[in-house]
Amino acid sequence: MTPAAAPGAALADLLALCAARPVWAPDPEQAFGPGDRPVRESAVLVLFGVLDAAAAHAAHPAVAADLDVLLTRRSPTLRHHPGQVSFPGGGIDPGDDGPAGAALREAQEETGLDPTGVRVLGTLPPLPVTASRNLVTPVLGWWDRPSAVAATDPAETVDVFRVPVADLVDPANRVTATLTHVGRTHRGPAFDADGVLVWGFTAYVLDRVLDALGWAVPWDASRTVPAPV
């Protein structure tokens, strides 16, 4: 597989699909409802690339064995979503060049990646995160020239890792995460990434992306695990 081959074309097709079908995400106004705190606009970088040839991972026929996505693990001391696996990203500052600029800046600050090696393909429709009243725009990117990455600020990020997409697609690694809050049980897609549970917003985006790209394969949604809190 070459960087400009099938995955890059498929990701571009995903952008066109989302533009044509705005049902990608719920209406933010309905998702948030009335509240005192203003909605914060944020962006995350959903960065796909090609793993190093030496990387050990399972292959799956639905996707190329060397396709990967960049993820981080948030510090357990953060106020919102502590300890969760996430895409690099954060709030959109006035000086940023929109969501794409914010996603690249935050990714560089959190992982040390070289933003000049990232090709921004476009943005997906924003998604509401009700727990933190964030309206988050996923920025889709392709890693033309991968650079070394690592957690640069332990107060925000404690781990940075590249996960093979084939591992995410594998039905053996897919589960439903459950979280009970104020008497209600919430269920959502989740992934077992080599012993690390990817759930919540990040898992929701990955689930929608895999489905929209036609990369997902049937999995047992009745297999549940409690979401770590």
C-alpha cells in the first residue's frame, strides 16, 4: 500500500459522504439543551498513516495490514474525561486557522508530531460531547511523512500510540461499553486496543468512520464491558 492509494481515496470519499448526508451527527442544540455554561468549540485530529514495517499487529482482510490511526491517553488528573483514550486535540483558539489549525497545533503540543508532514483532507461534521459541553469537529488527516511521537506534557497526555486499523476492525476486539450514571445506563461502541479500552467519544467517531468507509465487519454488540471511570 502506498500513502496515496486506496485508504487516502476512501477517506476523501468519506468527506463527500458526510457533506451529502449531514445525519452524521445529532443536532447540537437538541443534544445540549439549556444550560448555564457556553458550548466550547474544539477539534481533534483523526490521523491515519502507514505503520513502520517492523510493527507487530494482526492482519484483517477488510483493511490493509499496515494502516494505522494515532491515539493518545489523557492524564488521569484532567477534569474532563480523565484517563480516556482520545484523538489529539483541544479547544479552538482565536489565533487558530479554524478546526484544522487547532487540531494540528494541539497534536503538535501533545505528541510532538511535525504538522508539515500531515495532509489535512477536510473536516467531518461536528459532534456534541454533552459531559463537557464541547462541540468537537473531527479533522481527517493523512500522515504523508510520519514523525516521532511521544507524550510531551504528562499533565495532559500520558501515552501516545499508533493503533493498526486492522486490530480495530477485528470483531474479537470490539465490545459495547456500558456506563451507569444517575440511574441510567448508557451503551456505546468500544474497542480493545491491545488491552487498552477505547470508548466514549473516540470510539463513537471510529465506529462511524469504519462503518461509513465500508471497513467494518459484523461484531457481537451484546458483548459488554463496564467503562472505566
